[in-house]
Amino acid sequence: MGLFLRNVFEEVKGIEFALATDTLGSVVLQRLLELASPPQVLHLLSVLGNHSFQVSCHRSGAHVVQTALLQYSRLREHGQQAAGAEEGAEEEAAGTLEDIVLHLCTDVKDKFLKYNENTHGSFVVRSLFQILGGIVLQQENTRKSSHGRTVKGRKATPGSLPLIEFEVPKHFLEKLEELSSCFQENIAVFVTGKIASLVLQVALRVLHRKLPFVCAELCDAVVSFLSSCNPSTDCSSLLMFLKDQTSSRVLEEVLLVLDGKHLKRLFNSHFKGQLLVLSAHPIANFTIQRLLAALPSKKLFTTVFDELSPGLEDVLAKGHMGVITELIAACRRHGCRQEEGLTRLMEAFHCAEPVSRQITCSPLFLSLLTYEIFFGKDDSECATEHQESERPLQDINYHGSLLMQHLLHFSSPAPVLLSLAAMTSTDLVTLARSQAGSHVFDALLTSSCIAEKQRKKVLRKLKGHCVQLACSKSGSRVLDRIWNVASLTMKQEMAQELAERERELQSDLFGHHIVRNFALMHFLKRRGDWEEHQVAENKRRKLFAELLED
């Protein structure tokens, strides 16, 4: 491979710019850069550095420069030692890696606005900020829907994404601070511009970890700009920007990187008294979700909860379930307002009163349907007692599953647990076979607030349905999780039920994994050895769990 790469890079000498700006050639070059030696990458960057702006703002060239920059950590790790005299001379001509990055910094600073307002140039600047900070951020999760639209995943909080961190020279951080000061010169563009704002968001993430004082200054500049616009209006002008898609995304990032003191000040100045209005807005509700995720203290959370919780039914009616999910997640995280949070949820789903309806809360939460809609009641029956019904659980909602997971980790999850245990075996199988719903069983099995007896009361209803679960992608995963915490007696019961249909499982796409994981062939042919192995495995898991607790 080394010889192949050397020959390829030798062949492209003199045509690097043409190749980098060619649609197909740039793709090949990107793949080669991921495998190239330090001298080869250095030489390419050195040549392209003579046309920094032109190549960085080209639809193909930008990706080549970006890929080359992101090789920095690998190149630093391997050092800059040449494999031979020829490569050594080439490296010397190309200059050091730091020199090339600093040269790009100078060019970017001189044309800061031009780079950042260009769709392709902004990619390069985002990568440059990451390299200067010694952090490579995970790409935001995006996918194409069946209609061709881009569907974005939930915006993660700082610290929740895996990062690649590496050492950088001290002068890189100095350059990072220097480049960051350029934002304030044209803060309006970076807060309201669709392309430029993306660079500001990445810069805030990097600065939050590497230069927190610079991050705080930049956040102050953003908030000051948004607060100072249109001062003649009665309400905060910042709230107007929350309803703009671009500015609201910048504010979401600001909320996630602000320290507790500044976040409290921002809340009191602009958000307090407006939470329900913003939660009902199709764009601003996402900022409220970030606010809930970022709340640093119980005291501030209780203030937010007391204002937001009375309007949960209106938020539910708007379909903004992310707000409700984040509110309940915050109840779990801060360990307060949990009982009241569950009560408010039941009221929103119309199952708090009469008390007989509370037993239905789990299927209502999972399907995100109010009592009347789920059971097909009309308005005249709004206050009637609950009557036993054969209404099956059909669709499991993603946010409904998240709600249940958080509720099962509450300090007193009894109402939800009783409702879950009251569900029919068919409904529990539907839940386990659902991609979203299967994670409810993870919470059931791992919550420290649920007694073993209560856990078994739910799991016992799956008896007789193990094969049905084993032949499902999500159901087989639930079986695996149950097996990992099951007693020997429970394992014997599960193995006996599955072994009776071993041939069917062997021929199934997911079932044959269960046959292997549960050692069903050993169970059938060498029962004694199988039991000894399971006892030893249970002891090992228990010991490992105790070590983790210590």
C-alpha cells in the first residue's frame, strides 16, 4: 500500500489543484489522504495553500482541504519523519504541518466574512477551528427522508458526543482566540446568516472546552446583539429571534455552553414568564428543550417546572413532545418534582381522575394518546370511571418510550410500574418487539428504584412468548437483556420454552443468535454442564456489578 500511495502522489505532482477541484478526482484524493503518509499530506496542503481561498470555496476542493486538515491528529501521532531521503527533501520543501495550518489561519482571518458566508468555505473554517482547538467533533446526525428532505437527529448536548482530542501547540490556541475575535466584528451576520451561523456554533463548542473565558465573551456578544435589536417593542427582542430558525439554533448552542451564573441571568431576563408561549411555537420549542437540558441547579429547575408544568396539555396538543420529554428527564436528573411531574402528565393525558383511570397511564404514555382517543370515548364520557377494555396497544411512539424510560427511573415509579404490570401479555410483546418500545425494558431491568419482585411481575407475562420475541430484531435484544439478569430458575424456564422449537429458531434470522447466546444445544444434550456454566456466569456478573458499585 505504501508503494502504491507513493506512486500515486508522484503521478499527481503538478496537477494537485486540478485534481482537487475535479468532481471525481477530489473523491479519490479524499480517500488517499486518509491513508497517506505525513510527507504526502504536507506536500499536498503546501501546494493547495497557494490557492487557499479558491480551493476552499470550491464545491469539491473544500472537501479535500477539510479531509487533509482532519488528518492532523494522525499526522502528529506518527510524527513527521520521512521514510527516505527523497521524502525527507519533500517534507522540508513543504514546510511543517504547523506552518501550513498557520498560513491557512492568516488567509481565513484576512477574508473571514468571505470564507464564512460561502457554503463550501464554511466547511473548511469549521474544520480549522476544530484543529486549532485539538478537538474533532462528531458530525451531526443527518439522513435523507423518503421525500428527499434532510432529517436531522436530536441536537446533542456538549459531552454527549464522542470526541477525538489531541495535543496542539500553544500558539494554536492563541490563533483560536484570535480568529474567535473576528466573530464580534460582524456578529449580526453570524447570528442571522444561515451558512455563517453554522461556523459560530462549531466555534462555541470548541471554545467551551478549550477557552471557556473566550466562549463566555462570545456568548455575551450574541445575547447582547439579540437583546439590543428593536428595543421599542414591549417584549424582549431576543424572544423574536427565538422564532427564527437560524437564530434559534445559535441560541440553542449558547444555552448549552453557558455557565450556570450566566444561564440564570439569561433566563430571568428573557425567558421567565414566556415558557408556555415559546413551548407552543413550532421553532422556539426546540430552544426550550435545550434550556431544560442545560438547567444547572435544582433551584432554577423548580422555577422552570412551576411555570411550564401547568400547560403540559397544551404542549401535548401542539405535538411538541420534546418539551415534555426534556421536562420529565430534568425531573429525573435533578431528583425533584417527580411526583408532581407524573401527576401533571396524567392530567394532560386525562387519566389522573377518576383514580381508576391511572392504571391505564402506561399505554397512554407509550402511544401518546389521551384516554378518550385511546379508548374511543366521546366528550360526554370524559369523567367516567375506567372499564376493562380489550383495546390493544398498537403504535409505540419514540417520545412515549423516552417518557416511560425516565419515569421508571423516578425514585417512586409505582403508578407507572403498576400500569405496566396491568398490561396484557400481547401488549407487552408488542412493546418488546418495537424498536422504540424495547428500550422500556432496559429501564425496567436497570432502574435501581424497582424491586426484583415488581420486575418479575412484569416479566412473568412474557412467559409463553419467548419464541415470538426471539424471532424479532428488537424482541431478541430484550430477551438477551432479561437473560443477563435472570436467575438460574428463570433461565431454565426460558431455555425449556425455547428449546422445544429449536429448529424453528435455528432457521430464523434473529432466532439463531438466541440459540447460540443461550447455549440451547448444550441445554438439550448436556444439561448438567449447562447449569454449572450458568451458575458460574451469574456469579461472575454479580461480582462484576459489585466491583462497579465500589
